[in-house]
Amino acid sequence: MEDAIVRAAEAGGRGGAATVAPLAHTFRFFKRELEAHLVKEEEMLFPLVRQIEEAAKLAGERPRLAFGSIAHPINLLREDHQAEQRQLQRMLKMTENYSGPAEIATIYRSIAEQLRALEADMRVHVYLEDEILFPRARSLENGL
Ligand SMILES: [Fe+2]
Ligand SMILES: [Fe+2]
């Protein structure tokens, strides 16, 4: 998708570059945030969830977490989800109803299509975590 955004900027020349710049900026920001989010999950939250599940299975003690309850990292990740979804909506708005130069419009249609696919994947990601994994981890923790 980044390639398509670069192509759109090139196709539009100077005028086009000005139109494309906010999209490119939002996309780079989104990508960086999402990558950082995935690292936070893999390296911070998921190991904690595993610890809590192990403790629950063994009817053991509540793991001592540096920041208290698992609710804290969960809330941070939920905020990430909301921010990422807002950025996707912003990019969809920029690309879906674009009425600028035809060359850019064609590229934007393909970007919009990819954004919609990404948005659908993101919705599944957020649903599985916000609605299933996170509540389950919290209730396991509460039971310890
Ligand atoms: Fe995830
Ligand atoms: Fe997530």
C-alpha cells in the first residue's frame, strides 16, 4: 500500500504530492503504531495472559505484576485499537470519495480497496481481543 501511495504522489506531480502528503503521513503513522502495538501484545500482554492462565490452571497464586492488574496493559491496548481504527477511517475518508486528478483517483481506488480489507481484518483482531481474550484474562485474574 505504501508503494501505491508513493505512486499516487509521483502521478500527481507537485499538486498531487500536496494532496497525497496527508494520506502518506497518516499511513506511515498508522503502520508504526500498529507494528508497535503488535510488539506490545506479543512481548508484554500475551506472556502475562499465559502466566495468569497457568496460575488459574494450577489453582495457584495471582502472579505479581509490576503494574498491578492486567487491566492496565489491557486498557492501553484497547486505546491503541481505537486509535488504529480511527486512523483507518481517516484514510478511507481521504481515498474513498476522492475527486482530484484522474491519475491519482485510479490509484486511490485501489488503495481504498486495500484499506477496506485491512479494516475488516482489524475489526476481527479487535473483536477477538476486546470481546474475547481480554475479558477472559481479566476474569481469570479476578478468580485468583
Ligand atoms: Fe493482536
Ligand atoms: Fe490488538
